[in-house]
Amino acid sequence: KVETLYYPSLLSNIYDNYGPPNYEIDAVFSKGAISFIKNSVLDACQINPDLGYRKLYISRKTSSYRKILNEDEVENLLIKEGFEIVFPEHLSFFAQVKLFSEAKIVVGQSGAGMTNFIFTPPNCQVIMMMSDAPDSNLNIFNALAHVSGTEIEFFIGKAYKILAREKLHSDFLIDIEKLTTYIRQYK
């Protein structure tokens, strides 16, 4: 029934690893593919990311797992520091790209919404919050940041009731005093 089938070569590989990280195979991205996607989307949206000026907090408050248990405190701190609270799942793709392309600093916890950091301007700082659960694998975001030219740092919180198999999806707590000090260095 198919006369011609085009099958593109594998441009990325993300291994769903719930054990100790294996950095050689867990996440491999093509720099050319990510650059092509970024440039194509920015061109299609007629966006030219220059110098960012927005402070964004990417919330997962509506998620049922991997929650920051003291997220209200985190949000209150970030609002006082001039951050906007963003729920990417409520925005169109264009709105997400536009928002991230205007960012000076992006803070959020690991999740799909944070992958929009590939659309941030070159001066943007990305801070990813994760738990200290054993075998948490930061490599997928680290690898994506590397090929997209994004500066990323990880802020580690304390895991609470670590899940047996999917440890990296455990809820966690953020030390507000440490976060305050950490965030203020990026004014």
C-alpha cells in the first residue's frame, strides 16, 4: 500500500533509564538537529532572541508527581524577586517559544516544560531544580543544554518518600534560604 517510505536517520536517542546513569547512552542529541529545530521555529514565529529581560518560574504545581512539596514558599520567594509564574501546559506552542525567547533567567523543576530552554537567548541562565533521590539522571537536560548552547545549573532539593522504581519522580523539598542566596546572584 506504500509506494515510497522515507525513514530519517536517528537524530536523537533518549534511553528511559531508572537505574544508575549511563552517560554514554542515556541521552544523545544531534547538535545540528537541535539547531535546525530552534532556528526553524524562531524563524517561523518571526522571533529574534536578543538579550533576555524576563525572569520565569516554570511551575509543575498541577502535576501529580515530582512535586516540590513547599512550592508555595518557592513561588512566594520568586515573586518577591520579580519572577513570573508560568504554566507552559496552558500556553500555545508559539506563546511558550516567545516567552522563553525573552528570558533572562529561567527557574523550574525537571520536566517537559523546561525543554523550552532551547529557545532562550544566549545570555539566559537556566536553573533546574531536582531531588537528591538516588540514581536521579540529570544527563538528558545536561546533554540538551550542551547541544543547544544553553547555560544550565542544577539546584538539588531533598527527596521525600523516595519511590521504589522511579526514584527520579519522587517529590522533594527545596531549602528556601539556599535558594534565596542562589537566585540573588543572578540579579
